[in-house]
Amino acid sequence: MLRMIARFLIGLLCLCFAAAAQATDYEVSGVSDMFDYYNGTYTEDGLQNGKPYFRKDEPMSWSGETYIFYDGGRWGIGPDLMMAEITNFNSSDTPPETGWENMMNPGDDIRVTQAGAGISYSEKYLTESIDNDGSFTQSVEISHNNFNGEKFSGSIGLDFVADGRVNVYNLPAGLTAKVIKQSDTKLKFYLEGQASAATQADNVTNVTLSFPDFAFIGSGSTSAENTSGSLTEDFVIQFRDEVSVGSTGDHTTIAAAISAAQPFDILRVEEGVYTEYDIQIGKNIAIVGAGAGKTIVQADTTPGNAPGRVFSVSSNLADVVISDVTIQNGYEQGNYGANGGGIYAQSFIVLQNCHITNNMLLSGNNSANGGGINAIKGLRIENCLVDKNTAEFEASREFGGGGVYFGGQATIINSTFTDNELKYAGTAINTMRGGAIAGNNASGLTMVNSTVVGNSAPGVGGGVALVRPDAGTYEIVNSIITGNASPLITAEADLHVVDGSATINIRNSITAFVSPSGGSTINLTDTQNVDPMFDNFGNYGGNTSLFALTSGSPAIGAGLVTDDVPDLDQRGYSRSNNPDIGAYQYDGTLPVYVTYHANGGSGDEPELGYSLSEGKSFTVSGLDSLSRADHTFNGWNTEANGSGSAYVENDSITLGTADVDLYAQWTPDVVGYTLSYTAGAGGSISGDASQTVEEGTDGVEVTAVADTGYSFADWSDGVTTAARQDSNITADLSVTAGFERNEYTVTFVVNGTEFGQQQVLHGDSASDPGTPSVTGYTFTGWNTDYSAVTSDLTVVANLSINSYPVSFFDHLGNLISTVNVNHGSAANAPDAPTRNGYNFSGWSVDISTVTSALDATAQYDLNSYTVTFADHDGSVIATQTVEYQSAATAPADPARSGYTFTGWSGSFSSVTGDVTITAQYSVDSYVVTFADHDGTVIDTQSVAYQSAASAPTDPIRSGYTFKGWNGDFSSVTGDVTVTAQYTRNTYTVAFVDYDGSTITTETVEYQSAATAPADPTRSGYTFTGWSGSFSSVTGDVTITAQYSVNSYVVTFADHDGSVIVTQSVEYQSAATAPEAPVREGYTFTGWDTAFGSVTGSLTVTAQYEQQMLRISFWIVGEGTVSPEEPLVNWGQQKVFTITPANGYRVESVQGCGITLLEGQRYQTEAITADCELAVKFSRENVNEGVTRSFLYWTMFLEETNQ
């Protein structure tokens, strides 16, 4: 004891010493759900195990405070200095930043950082919208911890990106970042536009946000360097790919598509009915149908008949979306609890435009939560109908959420809950709650423009029940919660709140309510308990049914306009910025949108900010911040060019069904200028030569026109085109057109060649160039007059051509013909003269270009011919070229297989033309001998080369079958002997069983023995042999197995093994049972084994049924008794663990002869009749708790200092 006190005092000294040192604070973040009270700033408070520990006052913790401390090999976070609910196996001297694990929420990203100015991000993952168009609808909240009063600079609404207060890097092309200031400590980060490349291959994992110093202001050191989180480089841009599901899709079932898909893919499900149960969603995925009522996913065709729920969602997922489907007919049951008849989600899920209907839960002996949906990590439901779902319980226990059961944060927008039910056949208790919606230990609920009507629970909260809600955001806005039933406490039929520490704000809603019990509070603003005056439940447009409002309803126009209020109602109809209460908008139509366009201006365009219904009006906006240099705003027009309908600020426009686009109209600011155009000598001006125009506008076109014989040169300001139109006038203009007298070229040409060229002014004469001389021609004058030139002119010399005689002679000098030929032309030669053995080769002189008289004599070449020596098949043996009347030389005699060469086919001693000479042959003959297997000659034949021999009659050999000859004799090429071939005969031996079934077959050669198979077996018989011999087989044969029947012993025994009687029974015969035996305290129920057809020795034992007795529980106070099973066998004892709740103790345990074993374990006496167990728990004495804590502390010091 003294040692313990000493150690305690030493510990106190350590604590005091530590308090005198410089303290360091740490910040914990990232703890989720019901344990988020561990988040916050911890102050150094002392030493433990040689390292500092840190404390935070925390009323939400059962101990009233929480700690960061080191405990031998690990750091921990917990409610005291011994129990760690969050751990980090690290031995560093100070708390590590990362590596923490929350045993209750393993997916938490917990960080412990040294306290100081810092910014944090609600998430670092932006996922492409399910439209799969490269756009993003998510936003990220960026929070400043306001350390020492430090905060974000700038005004509310400022775009930090445009203003340079944050730089964003590595964004995909097509996307623009916006970071808008919401408050001094909150920014909203989102993306606009559409990424140009948006497949999963285009994902980006390093989008960077960098804040400069001037993004922060405050009293401390407000630099970016001293603000943690001011540079983050790990934002993820996640794109989606699509997988189609349906009869024409990539997959025909949703389960197969999920299995094949990559995380974050979109499953685009075709219209149709998909009957699948317990579809496992184990990855981030979006399932998008063709619309509720069009795409139906069901666990079975009939409600209450399925073997399981429809969807099961695994834990630790961040992006699970189900949209535009109907989910129905799930059925989940279990004796010890059941969760989620339609959907059971262990991660946060999003449901959009869905219908959740006819799903059921049935639990035998434990809680049943969420007939339609059980979302233990929270959910978002938007534009959905949840109806006709049931959670049923067969024992009196706590259960809830006939439609939806949730933990964490729930957001319900534009949705209807009706005809959902909790069912219990016995007497109701107040823990049977939440006929439509039940939240248990939730961290928040946001319900906007939703309707909860006609649901029921046997206990309380037939509409909505919030049980032990944690401190968080609880907002019910513009919603109707009425007409629900809870027979036990009818006053809390619509809304029931019990325990917890939440503040629940109900604004502009219709509901009946009572004050909550146990710590939570309700604030009411403009909320009343009145009849909402519904029309019948039905489809009033859109894909899901809902309750319509009737004329005069107090819900019409009574809604509140906030950022959370949706622009459209559940059907997708416009609320026109004047929302009704509930999911239905009384005067809503399909939305019409108004868009303002700058149309050349700059600055922010006005925004209406909401859609409107057909027939609604809006007031036309002014310019806002739009402007355009040197222009005056002149109102709006429905066409960009001003050709549509014109409107000015404060005009009222009543909408039809089409969207309205309004384009800013701009009028240029007016300044006038003078344009003056004059002509110089030789021309004139066509068009308005003197103009007055406004600044920035264009003049009209003028043209400088030249007189005859003149050409336009240029304008005095350097413009070189005769026609001109001056544009965008900003000054006076005076210019003169210049003209020049035309000059022409006169070219003299002789025989196609230029003879001379002269430049002559308009109307003047060219000079005589002289007389030309051309070989072969005589000049006779010029073809054109050139005395008064008015244009470019070509003058050509007139020439007459000379001619000459050409005479043709043969090789003997005889004249063949004479022709006259023009100078430079070719003579036409006569036909080529012939000469035997020679080839005409041309004329003795060139006659292609004649320039004088000529004599031409015929020329010849001696002829040569080709002699070809060919074989019998036409193949060339040799070729020779031989002159006319010369001899060719024969090649060597050719050889041919099977033949003898006999000479050539023709003469080649005096060749007078091309000729082919062919080799001649006679055929050879050969002897073919046919022999038997032993060499005996059967036949011989003489056969010509490559001819076929004729086979003799097939020979016969005893015991063999002739199969042919051993060689080919169809094309004989030499002497050959061919021998007969044989095969030995074989036979089939079949071994069959008693019933004719084949055991085995064997092929055996003639007079050989067959091999018997292994002895066959036959149930109830013994094998005795085979029916015939098979030692020398001479033909096909069947051998049959032989048997004798077996007998078996049947023993009838009592429960203790004692023999009642024995019998000997043949195989498959029946034994005869003895009389039923008698056993005290038991009822004979029969024999444990059938004996109507005995197939082996058998022991049959008598069976009895022992009486079952029931133990009932009577519990007073807070605590548990386990196990909860009330039944026990007659004469048996039962052991229970009795555990008081925190702050309670066991005061007494009575009944059933119960006694304490040890600790919290108790045991009954042997039970021989039904009995009742009464347990009383009472609150602990405060002083006693302090004493126990002190003892626990001293024991801890003793253990840690051993």
C-alpha cells in the first residue's frame, strides 16, 4: 500500500513539473460519426511513461474529458489515460500526425497536428457527375480554424481564383476552378465547364491549391507558410466510364456488371425488369436507370417471397449513387436481427429519382431496422418515393424505420414517405418507433420540401423518430409530417425525439409535435399543426407518385426560400422561387429558364437564379456590372442582333413553355467625320464623292474610273485599288485618284520568232522594223497595220515556203519513184522493196527534213533464224541462231527414263526460217512378280514403263485375313516383286453383370485367353464366379457374373445402448420393430434409423423428447441480461451474464433459484418448471464512483511501475 501511495505522489510531482514547462497544443481532426467529439484542440497537461499527454474538456464524452497519451509502444486517444479507442503503434516522442486507427470506424482519416492556424477540406475527391459529360456537381468546403482570430481575407462572395488569392494547378482542360468566399472561415470550391477528355484514363491525382499570404488576415502571423493546409497537392479529379446493362448491353444482369466494372464507373441500366437479390456493391459505383417505373430492380416477382434484400453496400465506400430506378420486393429475415429489406448500406449512399417500395423485414428475436433502407453511415434521398415498406418483429424489442433507418447524416429533399409500417402482433412498447423514418445516434438530419404522411408504428413516431441524436445539424424546412399513426402515444404519432443533445429547427412546416425528452430541444418557426388539404395520392407528372395540394391549402406559397430549398419539386416541376410546403408545388409546370447574355459586353451577366413555371412573370433586370467601351446600353432583346422582342429594366415578362434568352443591346457613342474623294487628269469618281459618317462606322464604296486611253494609278494616301470603302472612321479623310496615259507593246514576229519590239503611246504609230530573211521561205509583207496603235499589238511576217524533188532507187539502181517536198518537211517514202534472204533496213540518205533535191537508195541486212531442239514434252534442249541457208548443229542425244532415243523429227542442214526439231523415243518394258508370304510365286507379268500391273486373285491363308500387297504396281518403272500381306483375326469378350450391364470388354486374338476383370460387387450379394470359359477364345462371347444373397443383423437398442431385441434379415427385407420402450420423464418419438429395407448390419436406437421450460425476465432500471434465449431443457441449469448500464449497478437478482458464480455471471438451479427471473438495476452512488476511480487509478500506477 505504501508503495502505491509513493508512486501516486511521484506521479503528481511529474504532473506539476510538466505544467511548469512550455506547453504545446495539438489538433485532432477526421474522427467521424458518433465519435467526432474526439476532434478538437488538446492542451499539454502532464507526463506519462516519460512522454507528455494532452487533455481536452469534452462534455460529450462519458468521462467529461478526452486525452492523447502514450501507453507503452503506442499512442492513444480516449476518455481517460488508460483506455484508448483510437490507437497508433508508434513510439515517437510526440503524437504522430498520421497512422491512427479508430476501432469503431476503421475508414476514418484521422490526423493529429500541432495546433496553429490551418485550413481543412471537407474532402479531396471530386467525382464526375452521373451525366458522364465531363462536368462536376460536387463542391468542397474549405474551412479555416480561426486560430488566434486568423481568417480568410476578402469580401463575402469574392472569387479567390479570379482575385489571385488561390492558385489552382493541374486541372483537366475544359474545367475552370471557382473558390467563393462564404464567410470569414468558409470557402466553397467547385468546378465549372466540361472536361474535354473525361475517361478514367484521364483521372488526375495531383490537382494543387496554393494560397498566398494575402489570402489570410488576423492578429497572428498570417502567412501561408504558417497556415497548415495552405498548399495541398493531392486533390483527385475522378472521371467515370460507362457500362451498359440490359438485353442489348455489355451485361444482362446488374450483379455481373458491378463485378466487371471499374470503381466509379456508371452502370447505365436499360428500361426493363431485373429480378436479382442480394446484389453486392463492394466498390464506388453509380447505377443509373431509365427512370423509376421504367427500370425496375426486384428481389422477387412477389412481395414477401424473396430469399434476401435487393442491394447490399459494403463499408468504407465514398461514392455510391443509385438513380432513376424502382427498388422493390426485397425480403430480409433473421431470428437475431434483420437490417434493410430493400437496401442495407454500410457506407454513405445517394438515392436520386427512385421509388423504394414493397420491401420487408422480419426479425424473430432482435432488432429490425429499415424495412426499405438501412443506411448506418447516412444517406441522401432526393426526388424519391418511399412507400409500402414494412419492418416486422415477432418479439417485444426495440426496432424502427419502416421506410428508412439511418445513422450518421441524412439529407432528404423533395421526397414522399407514405404507407410504410412497423408491425408487431403483441403489446407495443415505446422503443418501436419511426414508421417512415428512424434515426438512431445520428449526427444530423436535413429534410427539405418533403412529405411524410400515412405511415405507422406500434409504439411512437409513426412518421419520424430521432433516437439519441448527437449534436449536429437538424433542419426540417418546408416539410409536411402529418397523418401518421402510433397507437401507444398518439400525441407523438408524427414526430418523436428522445434523449441525445440535438437542437432541431423546424421552419415553415406542417406537423404535430411534442417537446422532446432527455436533452434535445426543438425550435419552431412559422410551423403549424393544420390540415394540408391533400388531393388523392397519385401520379401528377414525373416518374413517381405523391400527394397533390388542393386549392386553399395552407401549404401553398408558405415555404421558405433558402439555399437548401430545391428549385424543382419531386416531379421536376418549377417552384418559381415561391415554394409550397411539401414535395408538391401546387401551380408548378415543367421549368422555364431565363438567361441573360452580355452580347459583346464584359462583366457579370445578371442572373434570375431560379426557374419559373409556365404563365409566371419576372421583372427584367438592369445591367448589373455589365459594360461595353464606347457604347451605351439600350435594353435587352430576345435575339442577339436585336431582331426579336425588346425589353428594358423593370419590364414584366410572362413566360410560355420555351426558355427565354435576353441579349444586351449596345448603341455606339456617335461622332461625325467627312470623307472627300476627287479625281486627277484622265479620270472621274463613281459614287458619293463627299460623305459624312459617324465615328466607328463605315463609309460607302466609291470607285476611281479611268478615261479611254488612261489607267488608274493609285490614291493620294497610297491605296492601290480603284474601288474603296473606308471603315471604322475615326477622323476626316480627303484623297485624290491619280491616272496615267496608256502605253502599248508592238511585237513583230517572223516564222514564230520575235523580230523586234517597240513601246508606243496610245494613238501613235510604230516604226518599220525592216525586211526579214528566212531560210527556205520568201517574205511577202506584214499581216497587220501598225500606224495608229490603241492596244498591245502583235504583227506577223507573211512568208511563202520553197519545195525540192526526192528520187528513190532499189539495190540494183532501178528508179522506184520521185516526190516533191516542202522545205523542212519529210519525204513520203514508197513501200519497202523486198529481197530474198534479206531484211530492208532503210534508205541511204535522211529524208525526214528535206532542204534540197535528193537521191535515196534502198539498204538491206542478211537474215538469221532460230533452230530450237525440244524434248518429247516440249522442254527446250538447246537453241541456235543460224544465217539464211546455213546448217544447225544437233546437241548430244537426250535421255528419257523408260525410253530409248531414236533420232530427231526433221532436217536442219539448210535453214530458211525459224524451226523446232523434236527428239524421238521407243518405250521400255519390265517384269512384275506377285509372291505369297512365304515367297511362293503366285504370278508374273511384263508391263510397259509407267503402266499398271493387274493384281491376281486375293490369296488365302488359314487364320488370317488378306489385307493387300506390300508395294505399289500402278506405275511400273523397273522390275519389281510384290508380296501378299495379312492380319491375324481378333474377337470380343464381354464381361457383364447380373443385370446385363457391361463391366468390361476385351479384344482377344484367335485362340488367346481373355483376362477377367476384378470381382464385381452387388449390394446385398456375394460374387461366386463367371458363367463360362474364356481361356481359348475362338469367337465373340459374353461372360456373366454369378452371386448369392446376403443376410444382416438388426439390433434394436434403448437410449442407453441396452439391447431390446435382435433380428437376422435378408438384404432389402424389413425388420419388425418391437413394442415401444418406456423412459421416465420422456416421450418415445420413434426410432433413429429406418429399417424397412435393410442393406447392412444395423443398430436402431429409441428416440425421446425432453420437456422444454421457459424463463421469463422482469428487468427494472438500465442494464442487459444475456443470453436473451428464454427456453431451457427440463432439469438443466442456465447461466446468464447480467450487465448494468454506465452509472448503474446490480442491486438484486431473484427467482429460478439463481446464484452468483463470479463477476457478472449467475447460474439457476436445475429447472423443473417455468419460472420468472427478476433483475433490479439502481444508479451508483457518486461518492462510490469517485472511490472506485481512485482505486482504479492507484492499481494502474502499481501495474505500470512494476
